[in-house]
Amino acid sequence: PGMYNQGLTADDVGPVGLAITEATVPGVEVLWVIHRNLDPPPPDTYGEYFHFDMTGISGLVADDATNPFDVDDLPPSSLRMVRQFRRGVVVWVGQVRCWEGRTRLIGPQSGYPCPACTATCARDPPGVCIPGPCADAEYRFEVGDVIQLLGQSPDFLEETAIHTETPVQTLYMAEGN
């Protein structure tokens, strides 16, 4: 122990092996990160918004949600706490503003190859910036990230969470002589 080639003592257990499984993270997978701006330049931003499939999941936006921005045609939205995972590891925890559905303002517009994208979120703050992109907001989200949608504003209570399951990654240890 601590020295090489000294052999094992009575207190040593011998070689130790470790193995971990791939992390299982319940949440929505980010399918698309390109967002079309209505106020170029630039015409697109990358990773400022993330788009995903909400098919079969309800309650992303509260029933009494409104449009808090001074932008025509922007649908109602809600604030949510989220955990952002990349390759099974939490890389960010914070608030996002979410919109359901596809409109000409939110989500991939026609011609973008993401027909499965039915919802959109962006970090809040800053939220929606006009002109876009928001300062230091691009490249935050990547395709393949998994987002756990947690509690909803104003109190971010657990009973308003969409994903309540705990992420799992198993660690196996083996000892031998």
C-alpha cells in the first residue's frame, strides 16, 4: 500500500476492480438547437433554445399561463426548474421558459428537419432577447442532452414536476487475490 513491489500485507485485500453502467436519466432528449430569429442579424442562433418532443406528456405550460413579453404572436409560456444532463452528468441546474406547440416564432420553422419537435425552452433569465441572441446564451444546449423538467413557477413545487424519477448509474466493485 502506497509503495510499489512491496507485496501484500495481511490487511490488504488484493486487486480491486470497478465498473459502472451507463447512466439512465429520465427526461426529454434535446432534438434540435437551431432557432430562427425574426430580427436578424443573425438569422439563426445555436444552443440558445432547445426543442424536444412532448408527445404523451402534458402540463409543460400552466393552464393559466400568459405571454410575459411584448412580442406579438408569442404563445403563453411557463417558467420551470430543470436539470440539464450531458452524457449522463449534470452540467447545469436552473430556470427555463417553456412553450408548447409549434408556431412561426417558437420551434423549428418549416424547412427545418425536426418534425418531432413539439415544445421549446430557453434559459430564463435572460429569456427572450430582442434582437437575439441574448448575451452569452448561445451554445448552452446540445442535441442529445437530456433535460429533466422539474417544478413550475411560482413556487417550483415537486407536485408540478414532470420528471420525478431519480437518475441511476450503478457502480460495481470486485476484490480479489
